[in-house]
Amino acid sequence: MVEVQDIDIKTAFGEERLGWTGYVEWEQYPEKKALASKVLKANKFTPIPEFQFVPIPKTNPVLIGHRWKEYHNVLGLQGIVDFSWETVQREKPDLIHLLDFPYNGETRREQIMEGKITDNNVRNHGGVPDINEDVFELEIAGLVNKPVKISLKDLKDPTKFPQSEVTVTLQCSGTRRIEQINEYPGDGDELINAPWGEGAIGTAVYRGVPLKKVLKLACGGVLPECEHLEFIGADTYFKKNNVFNYAVSAPLRKVRASSGTEVLLAWEMNGKPLPKMHGAPLRVVVAGYIGARSCKWVYKINALKEPSMGPVQRQEYLYFTPQIGKQNAKYSNGFPIGNMPVSSAIIFPLDKQTIVHSGKITMQGWAYSGGGNWVQRVEGRCGTAVEEEDMTTKYYHAWRLWKIDLPVDAEGWLELCVRTWDSSNNTEPTFVRSAWNWDLHVTSSAHRIKVYSINTSRPATAKRLQELEEHGQGIHTQSLSYPAEFTLEPEAEYLEQYRKFPREPAC
């Protein structure tokens, strides 16, 4: 790789705060950002990955983030890459590693159904910083009455700030994206629009302090012209040869909603200190919104008139109509995704699974709706509703896990479907095409899988299964499509049926 002459990379882009490893401040230094952009433009990188028209690897990690690793490397930030993967191996070794850097990890199916509270999937946009909480401080500036810097120790002090605990489902807007890709491929990205399955979602109990309370008690409130709060994270982010700190925002009305509990500054997750992969020492949790708005490693909050100009807020996570694509997409003709729509997924059985049953197929999965709407009804095939006792507890901002024993008489290939209704009577689009969009976000259509049904309550089926076992060819020991290595019907029986019911009319 070619280096730009006369630039001391280590000095130009070095860390500047003791105890803040892996953090580089970009937003305060326009000249530093311009210099980094010059370095990036002077180098050639591995092409942006294209996986939408070719088979996705069956490896773990599935995809390799060569390009983003190279971005960090030419700016002298290789240590961030190494530390991030080390943290993955220490904190999240058992996830499906969908992308190794920046890390995207999908929760395995069996982990999802273990209970309503999970350790969550991981969707990162940059490297993982290592910040010592003893020296950490949060800066709040912009349209506030009094700009402040607050230590984590003070934030955690309940005599200074009232604490709250909220059960929240965080869902990447790319959840179930693979279904859109399989039917109609869409936009790629430098960061890789990861081909998520059903596991880009998880639910946890977060503890922290409402941002509303911090703004009031520490800053004396916001100025009248303030309408949005910008969250800046300590991770480094790239967009089209430019470099940033990760930045997103939420409306002031969201910060003030529900006594402030919908936007939390959190340091605890499921009763334990927040893991580094989830944003330690401090993160934002925006309940009901897409996960991208819940900024990790937050170190600065700005009160603004308009939403953040960060590319993640203004140029990504946009929803387009099906008529928008590479030929005409602009940032201004998509709209930003805030609240997650109602959605659901079948976790078990698996797509293309062979199911031997006696008249009922057990389906299990999750259902969720954002914006403070709770899941009210989950329907299986043909509108069969899941019983209330077979769903987990209702929350304003969390999923419900569900289970149903679905009556099924038919055999052969069947399509199973789940559709969810929320408390505002919202439901899911019928088909993937109904929700397809160029950025491949929010696959909120009714989830459909295909299974092969074998109903043992039918005498002929029970007899054939016994024959397969006697020949050592049990239905689960060989592929469904592998032919039986014995005659399917004795000749005498065949002729008896043939002559009893002739194939051609007698006259």
C-alpha cells in the first residue's frame, strides 16, 4: 500500500487521552479528518465485497472485513482491529460470526429460545475501544443551558441522578435481510450490508440513568430551539473515503417520553457490568428504535436543532420504495428508519427441515414491535392464534417468545408462516416483495419457511417408516431426496390395485 509522503501517521492520528485506548477524536479536528481522507484516497483497497449474487460462505466468520481492516491499518490503527477480535473471542465466542470486522455476530437459534432475556446479538460499526471507566467522562454540549463533563462515578451515584431499569429488545434493521437478498438483491456497502438471518435481535435488562434527568439536573435543561440529541461514540467510522466518529441522534420528544425511560444512559446489562462488545463503559439505549440509534461507547452528547449530520443518521438506514435503486437513489428520496415495525420470525423448525409428526407440528419463534407497541397476537398457518399462556410476558419495548402446536394433516412440502399483530393493530406485509427496498432494511413481512411433513397418523406412512427402519434407511439417517434401496410395493399388491382400479376406462 502507498503511503502519503511526509505524514507521520502515528503522530497525526494517535490517541490523545490516557486510559482511552482505541479511541481517536475526529469530530473536533476538521484538519485531521481532511488529512485522513487524503491518506485513504492515496491508497488502493480490497474491492467492496459482493456476496448478493454468489453463494454465501458456510464458514465462521462468514465474511471477512478486509477493506475496513485496511482503512484502519493505513491510518496506524491496526491495534483497534486486533483488540476488537480479541474481545469477540473473550466475550462472544459462541455467536455466528457473520462479519469479523467491524464485528457483526448473530445469536444462534437455540440461544434465542432459551428465554426472553438474552446476551444479545452484536452489531458494531467500528472497532471496539478499551476505555478505563475510572477516567471516563461524558461531555454534554450544544443547545443546553450549561455544558458539562460528568464522570461515570457521578453518573452512577443515585444521590445525584435517579436510576432506571428497562427491559428492551434491540433489533438491527437488517434482521432477516437474507430473505430480501434471496429474492431481489439490493444495495451493497463499504461496511457490508450483512446477510442477517433471524438472529440479529436480542432482549436485555439495562440499568442506567434517563438522559432526560441528566439534561435537567446536570445541564439545567435544554434551550428552546433544541429538538434533537446527538450521540457520538468512541469508535472510528468510514464513509466514502472520509473518517468520522460514529454519530446518530434521537428527537427530544423521544428523550422526554415515558418519564425519560425510553432513552437511557446505561452501564449495566442483565445485572452485570456492560460488556465491551455492548458499549462499555457507557452506551445509549433508545427503546423501540432500530439498534443503530443506541450508540455504544458514547462519550459526547450534543443538543441540536436538527438531527445529527453523521452519515449513519443522514445517509444510511434509509427506507426506499421498490422503484428506487442504483439508478436513482439519493439520500433525500429515502426516509430515515426510527421505530421498528411489527415483525416476527420462526426459529424452529428450520427451513427445508423434514418433520415426522402425528398430526401437529411445533413452531417456536419471536415477535416484536417498536415504538412502545407490544405484541398482542401471533398467528401461525391459516390464522391459528398462539395461546396467551404460550407467549412470554408483555413489555412496552421488548419481544415476546411464542410456541404453538399447529394442527397439520397434510404431507409433503408445506409452507409454514407466522404473522404478528401489535397493540395498535399493526401487522406485517404479506410477502417479502411487499417490504423490499434498495437498502435491504426492515424485512418485516410475514415470515415463511418450507418444511417436509410426514404424518405418522396415516397408516400408509407409518408402514413405510417401519420399512425404512428395517432396511437401515431411517428417515433421519439419510437425505430426504435419497431414494429407497428396496422395492416400494410387492408386485402382487401392485397388480391387485391396478386391476381393481384400471388406469383406462373399460369402454
